Amino acid sequence: MKEIKLSIPSEWCDITIQKYQRYVEIQEAKGSDKNKAIKILSLLCEVKPNIVKQMEYKDMIDIIGVIKKMIDAEPDKTKFRKRFEFNGEQYGFIPNLSKLTTGEYIDLEEYCKEPIKNLHIIMSILYRKITFKSGNKYAIENYDPDEFKEDLFKGCPMDIALCCLGFFLTLGEQLAHSSHSYLKAQEKKPQKA
């Protein structure tokens, strides 16, 4: 077989949301682990399955090792980005979560029921084009559900999505801990009659 150069993803920024969604579909589908491995390598390395099938087994195992290491790596929660550039545009995270609109809240709640399937839509709600910047402050465009914007986020790098999800998990843990501490303190206070 002639030599082929592969682009092997080694970091989450090397994979788009759409590729990750497809990866999860392959993992959850019925079929042998060998066929899944071929499909995953084909997807993530952007080569046809017949190319993967022609690889030396040792090379395939090495590539799977690189990909597995990346997938097993915890996203760095400290790398949450409130702003980032994507497709030549500046996008910003909702500046004030306590001021979510009813539409944003309802849509987030609905799409979070199937977070992987809807990750691109969730990201299009949480991150929108920046319309104004002043120092560290910024404003984003108003919420307007639009399939074009949702589809646009299928190309968003997974590191941004994972760090965003990590931010919410950390926030949830902190809120749960704070609530627990507050309730314990309330139990110790003398009850008024």
C-alpha cells in the first residue's frame, strides 16, 4: 500500500461538534468493536473506511491510542472562554445568566434533554455574535432561534463546547455545596416559636 498521511486528532480543538456527535452515534450503534473502530478512524482522521482497512494493524492500534488518550482527557475547566473567534466572527457567552429570556430558558431546558444530539443548538443559544465591546464587557445579539446559526455551530471546536459544559458542571457542584452548607447552618439556628 502506498504511504498515506493522516491528520490524527490529538486535542479536543481538532474535532468539531458535528464529528463528536457522529462519533457518539457510532459508539452507541450496534455492531462489532472492530467495525466501530474502522468507522471512528475514518471519521476522525477524514479518510475512507477502505483506507483504514488497508492500514497495518499496528498502525491502527497506535492511532486508536492517540485518539483514546484525547477522548479520555478531562477538559480543562479553567479554559472556559467567554469569548472566542469562530468563522471570522467574534462570539460571546451570555453575559448575564440571571437575565435569560423565557425563550432562551425554555429552549435550553428542552435541548438539554438530549445534550449530545443537540449540542450545536445549545451552543448557538449560549454563544452569539458580539455586537458591542468595551474593555472586558460586551453585548451579544438578541436571541433568535435560527437553523442557520444552529447548523453553523456544528463546525465549532469541541474544546469550546466541553469547557462550556465543564463550567456548568462546576457551577452546579458549587451551588449544591453552597446550598448544603446553608441548610446545615439553618438547622443549627434556634427555631423561633
